[in-house]
Amino acid sequence: MSDTASTLATVKNRVFSGAQPSGNMHLGNYLGAFRNWVRLQDTYECIYCVVDMHAITVWQDPAELTAQTREAAAAYIAAGVDPKNSILFNQSRVPGHAELSWIFNCVSRLGWLNRMTQFKDKAGKNREKVSTGLYIYPNLMAADILLYKATHVPVGEDQKQHLELTRDIAQKFNHDFGVELFPLTEPIIMGEGARVMSLRDGTKKMSKSDPSDASRINLNDDTDTLARKIRKAKTDAELLPAKADMLEGRAEAQNLVGIYAALTDISRDQVCADFEGKGFGDFKKALTDVVVSKLAPITEEMKRLQADPSYIDSVLKDGGERAQMIAAPILADVKKAVGFLS
Ligand code: TYM
């Protein structure tokens, strides 16, 4: 168990996290999220959700959404999420997510949403044309977490601002309605893999929505594809230095060293010390070996699971029922606090 996990084990915790089934799951999802979800599940009550309602904030072909929802669930399980121990379900099965998010739409402030950098990035110049769902998405994310009174949320660094908003919403709800209903949820942002960058541009995060497939390592890439993507990853002509802080200003080099460190659970300094004076040709070969040895078993297991969609569907159904049991009494308390008659 990591230090963070053992420290947190002393308090009563419930973990909630999720990922969007809006494209290929990639190395950033694995290192920033899934791997940490797996590490937390022995110590905490964990709820892991495939957030299909978030995915439709941008257009999703319905048949593909169904397939990608199953693929995401397969990725969670293949990465090590144990659906017997943790709860694994898809968001739209539990109606409380939509119900609570409406209440939060009325608690959250326009000014708060206007500050969300992810909306600005995703909407870009197209602001007037994006769905209103994309804009209020952070309120739904707060509802996901607080519907279960989750105390901890393991995520990559890009979700930090959304979790700050979740705390603001919890605090304002408690204050406005004079209750102590919602906890102030803590983010868990762990280790070297919290921010994995694009293989084509070390200043952009690795993302499902990047139009270039060569920018990311997908969890369903075969070994040859992985090797080719790493070989072609952008780098520079300089050698690896003795220490990680000497990589300053070399975004792509920093990223590859960070990926190696995260996958082998050693520090960036140690990676630099091990490869000092070597060029990226040699380093990329070693990185390929590490990526393949860690990801190939996951890719294989995903394939095996996806060949049995009825198994995945039964896991999600069972998870949805267990999630609903936790959510129902919390949502009833929320509605009572708001003054809804039932
Ligand atoms: P999503 O689907 O973009 O990503 C899922 C998880 O993967 C992490 N991640 C990364 N970590 C490191 N480097 C990267 N390049 C990288 N890309 C993605 C994300 O930080 C995330 O942890 N809004 C969320 C989904 C969500 C959620 C929630 C998360 C909805 N409700 C409630 C936690 C709790 C999202 O779009 O993640």
C-alpha cells in the first residue's frame, strides 16, 4: 500500500471515481486513475463508475457509446478493479445522478462554472455551439461524488479544479439548507503518473479527444503499435542528464522519463541516473519494454472480457443495484433538506 493510502486508512472513507466512455482508454487514464483505484480498493469502500452521462455532453454515436461503455468497464476490470469487492456500474443506471445534479445546478453559481478551464479548453472558439450539458458538466460531477457522500476521489491532475468546485457546492448546500449533509471531499492525486502528456506535444495532456492517435498509448493497442508510437514519439537530440530537474524546458523528454518512472515505480531522478548520457534511441527501447510488459497483460485481459459482453453487463447491473442502495437514502435526505414533498 502507498503512504497516501495507509495514512488515509485511519479514517472512515468512501472512494468514488469515474472515466468517460468517449473513446479509447489510454495510458494517462491508467497511470492517473485506474492504477490508483486498484491500490485503494483493499482499504476503502470503492465505487467506480463509467460516466456515460458525461460522455454525451459531446456527440456520441449511440451504438458506439454502448460498445465504449462495455470497453471502459473491461478496462477497469483488466487494470485490477475487482467488481466483487468494489462497486462498478455505469452512471445512467442510477437516476440519482441526474436528480442531484439538477439540485446542484440551482446551488452552483454561474461565476464558478465560468472559471472552469476544462470547459474553456473543450469549447474553444466554438463556445456558442457546444451543448449546455458541457457547461454544467462539473455540477454533474459533484453530484456523482456527493450522491454517495464520497470522502476521497482519486483522479489525475486535470480534474483538480472540478473537485474544488465539488467542495464549494457541498459547502454552499450545507450552509444554505442548514445541514451537515455533505463531506468536503478530498482529491487523491498520486505519483508520477498524475499528468501524462501527448507523445506528439509534451505541453498538451494525453487525451481521448486528440485527433492524432499517435499522440496516445491506448490500452487496446497491440505490441507493434505501442512500439511504433514510442519510436515515433517526439523528443530532442540531447542526451539524458544526471538529474530530473536538468530536463527543464524539454517537455517531451520530461514526459517520457515521467512515464518510465510511473510504470516502474521509481523516481524521475533514478531514471535519469540509470540512463545518464544515453540518447533517446536507447531510452525509447527500454521504455517500450516497460510499457509492453505492463500493458500487454491488460490489453489481453480486456480482449478476453470484451468477448463476453453478457458478463460485463451483469457486472454493471449488479454494481448499479449496489450503488442505488447507497444513493437512495442520501438522496432522500437531500430532498427533505430542500423541502420537496414525497
Ligand atoms: P476522464 O474520462 O477525462 O479521465 C478519467 C481519469 O483519467 C485521468 N486522466 C489522466 N491522468 C493523467 N494524465 C492524463 N493525460 C490523463 N487523462 C485523463 C483523469 O484525471 C481521470 O481521473 N470528469 C471526469 C470523469 C468524472 C469523474 C466523476 C471523476 C465524472 N464524474 C467523479 C471523478 C469523480 C473525466 O472526464 O475524466
